[in-house]
Amino acid sequence: MCGIFGVITKEEARYSNKFLKKSLKSLAKLSETRGKDSSGLCSLNHKDNSFDIIKGPIPANELLKRSKVKYTLDNLFSKENDDKIKLAFGHARLVTNGTQLEDSNNQPVMKDDIICIHNGIVVNVDDLWKEHPTLVRENEIDTEILPALIRMELNKGNSIESSVKNSIDKVFGTASIATTFADLEKFVLATNNGSLYVIHNNKDIIYFASERAMLNGLIEKMSLKDTIGEFEFFQLRAKNLLVLDLKNFTFNKKSFSEIEENKKSEEFSSTKKDLNFYSEESRKKQISTVLDLNEIHLSSEAVKDKDMLIYPFEKIKKLKRCKKCILPETFPYIEYDEKGECNYCKNYKKKNQSRSLDELKALVEPYRSKDGSPDCLVPFSGGRDSMYVMHVIKKKLGLNPIAFTYDWGMVTDLARRNIARICGELGVENIIVAADMHWKRTNIRKNIKAWLKKPDLGMIPLFMAGDKFFFYYADKVKKQTNIKLNIWGINHLENTDFKTGFGGLAPQFDKEKIYSLSVKNQLKLFGFVGKNLIQSPGYINQSILDSLGSFASRYVAPKSDYYHLFDYMQWDEKTIEDTIINEYKWETSIDTKSTWRIGDGTASFYNYVYTLVAGFSENDTFRSNQIREGMLTREEGLALVYDENKPRYNSLKWYLEIIGLDFRDVIKTVNKMPQLY
């Protein structure tokens, strides 16, 4: 889930120090798109015959400005080292396991004379430590297990290739690593999902990064070909590794299947044994911390907080509902005929009558790559539908997808772990665009604080506006990867007209896609939001441009070569759940039986508000659509929503804490809102 990058030159390579330093800094900045929670650098110190490691809970761009970093890079890229090997590599981190406030949890990680940077999530990290009791765990971060396992394998007398392969094969999740050794003059790149790219001129310099776009950016910015000459640019495919011999600058690239399981001890040297570590000071402003929503209820204050949540079940049961579906009388623009059937049912056209998967196969055939290179981009949230879509694309359509994730600060660790599960299992590259999460979460906090002064159900979608850049970045990543085909997991059952309905927009029954909005309704929506901005000036804050950009990304930006899997095969909840849980050990949430929206940090909050104030949530619309499609009986739908609409304490607590709001203050205000029933 992070960005890794580096540059290595051969002894006596005659590149200007200015060029090398600038190229390293450029790669570091380009890698920031993968995460800004923390960063780190490792460089070879010839003066002390050691490695210098500098890291801290700050973005790479800020780390590069620190005096210690400047001094270290000036030392490495200096005239006195002109004829010596240059080695520097680094990490831009999106926090998953282990808070970045503890520098021991930031990367590069040092363990057993091995220095390692890692992109991905080792989902089974706790199990691996338990399975190998002779290995000593010192920190929270999952990366630590990788050098520990590699050293264990080396100590058995295995070669570097088999030691790295055997270690990564033990991982459930994703692992793309760059690692070097204090006692071996080797440098290793390895990956189980293909999230590593390499530039090598087959002579005296090598660059690597987590994404093709990062190295493309370097090529463009540095006019690379003019300086290093002709070069090879390749992806290190899933379950492949590259071992660079630092003595003679030769490298050996192999797939895991080609590595022999023989015992072949490496020749150990005594050089570069000292590992110097320098820690940066923590940021003073709010920064991300790791809160696992499946463990929040273990807090000593959890019982008191949980008791504040209200679920007026008996009153909600008395609501008048449609006799066919389960939409209640509080639903915006709802009307019932003499039979008690609502206008939403009467205007509904069945949509889960899929065309065939063979039709989609024929449509995607022109996009299929002939050499196994990526040919399809899959927007990938880690939710149940995107997980299943990835399974179908890889196993039934036979395409070579890249998973694209836009992490805007509301993707939970649970979702990230699920993303790692399937990407690691299927060997799928995961491109992540990580927003400035501090900024995004500040926007949400400011808008909720403004909303709490004058709560209006129609303004709730403003809290989720920041995630709509998903559409913008999906298009951008397509261009960066030269991929045209885009397959999404959106399905029509998720249509929720009530969110804009509370903003004064009548239902649009003839829309082609669930995110479609007519020009007339777009103008109405702007008018409604504008009126609320005037009435509650707190909305006029730094988030306005973000919200406008999100609106344009979703409703205005053109979309091409764009397909929805569930237009070509039926959406079936049981099939989807059985597949992702049984085949990929998909993790569910502890605070609900539902598998929908559990990786989305915002859903628990807005559904709590809608249920308390209006007596229903998006669960009611989802189940009503299933009833109309003949997938559920009305009785089954009612039973499900009565359970699914219960307050999700763990998720609510996670959401409010991660954006910097006091749980009790917010819930007290929400609980005072007048109910519509």
C-alpha cells in the first residue's frame, strides 16, 4: 500500500552527482502519491562503511528538506565518492500496521542485518510470528516479519533467491520488497503481485519504483535517455525477483518457479555492518493513526459510548410502508396508490436481468494483451462487489487486470487487508492513489461541524464528496498505464434516490446509470447547497474546491471504454459472499452481519443519522430493489433491514475519531434532531 523507489550505480559510473541526487529526489516525490503518512531513506555511507537510515512521520517531500537528509545525500553524491558505488532507496508510506508516530514502525526496517522496504500488507503477520517462535517480534509493523524470515532462511544455508522466495511464499497478502544486507553485497527486488518496475541500462545504473507512471515521470523530467543511454524498462511480474550483485553490477532475474530449492550458502563478507539510524521529529499537526475498527469495542470506555446510540425500533416498525417493497412514508417524494404500492415500485424496470458473460467476453476481446501485460483497469475499493469483479475478470474473462484504489482517508484497514488478500492471491498489481488524508479529513470535520449547527438530511452527501475523485484518478491511471478498458463493480441495486431527494430533487426514474444526474437536477442541487452555505457559513471553508472537483468527476467528466460487470451477469449476494469469503478469506466487520459498505468509513455515520431521523437507511433502498427483482420476499427484506439498521458502534467510533471529532459531542447533537415520524 506504499511507494518504494531507489537508484543504484556501479563503481566508476561517471554520472554527475547533481543528476543522481535530483533523480532520487524526483522518484521520492513521485512516490508520494502512494502515501504521505511517513517516509524514509537508506543510503550507503562510504566514509563509515555503513548504511545511513533516516525516517520519520512526515511526507517524503518534507523529509528531503531536513538538514540530516541533505547532509547524507551530499555525502553520498560527492566528488570523493565519484568512483564508488552509489546506493540509495526509500519509502513513502500509507499507514496500515503500526502507528507512524513510532519510528520503529516506519520504513526502511532494520532486522538481523537486513534493511528492507515493503509495499503491501502481510495479512497473516500475527500467524507467521506464532508459527516461528524463535523469531523475535519487536514492533507492530508487518514489514518486520519479512527480513526476519529471510534471515532465518539464510541461516539454514539457502541461497538468497530461495530465501527471499520462501519468505514471500509464506505471506498471505501483498509483498513487493527492496532489500539489502549488511553482510552480503547483494540487492534484491521481489514481488508476489507485480507492483515493481525497473529501469536498467545493462551497464552501470538501475532505478526501481512501485509504478510504471513513477518511472515514466522520471524519464520525462530527467531526459533519462540522454544521460544514461539506451535502457530496458520492465515490470517485475508477480512471483518474480531480481538479485543485483553489487560487486560486478550483474543481475539475475527469475520467476519463483525457476528457483531451485537447494542449499547453497552465500559467501558472507564483514563489510557494512554498522546501521546508523536517525529519527525525525513528529509532526505537530494532526496525523493519521491506526485504529482497527474490529478492536475498538475493547476500549474501557466502549460500553458508555455504545449506550449513547439510539435505535427507536418500535417506532420504526409502526411506519407505513409500501405493500410491495419496504420503503416507508418518510421516503422523499414517495406516493402510495389505492393498493398501497409506491411510485418507486410502479416506475421500476428490472435491471438484474443480465446479458451473458460471453457478450462481455466478445466486447473486451479487442483490449486483450497478447504478451500478458496489463490490459484492464479495475476500480478497487476492497468492498464485496469489487472483490468479486476482480475474481471474475482474472479467472473467467482471463484478462490481466490492474487494481486501482483511491484512498481518500476513509478506506478502513479492514478494506486494505481485503485488497491485499486478493491481489496477493491472484498476483494482481495494485495502484494506489493516496490523497492528502490530513487535508481530506479536515474537510470532512469542518463540514460536519458546520452541519451540526443546522442539521439537514439533504446536506449529508457533502461528507462523502471527497471520494468522487475516484472517477478522475481512474481515468488518469488509465492514461498513465496505456490501458483503455475499465470494468467496474457498480450495480443498480445500490441506487439511493433519497440522498438527493432530501435535497429537493425528485426521483429520476429513467436514468441510465445510478450516478447519472440531469442538467436540471444538477442546477437544483447547486441551488440547494448554495442556500445551505448561506444559512450556515461554516460550510464556506477549504473543502469547497474539493467538493466542486468531486461533483465534476462524478457527473461531468466523460467516461469511455467503460463497462459494468453486473450488466452482463446477475448480481447474486450468496454467490459473491461465498466466493470471496471461501476463496480469499475475505474479512467481515465485527459490528454488523451485513457485508455491504463495511470497508467504507463514512457509511456507518450517515446511515445512523438517516435511520434515527427518517426511520430508514440505504439498506432499505437496497433490499427494496432486491424485492422488486424477485430476489427477496418482502418479509425477508424487512427482517434484514431491521437488523442491518442497528447502529454500528465500532465503525462510528472509528469514523469520528479518525476525522478528529468527539464521539459523545457529535452523537448527543444527532440524537436531538427532530424525527420525521
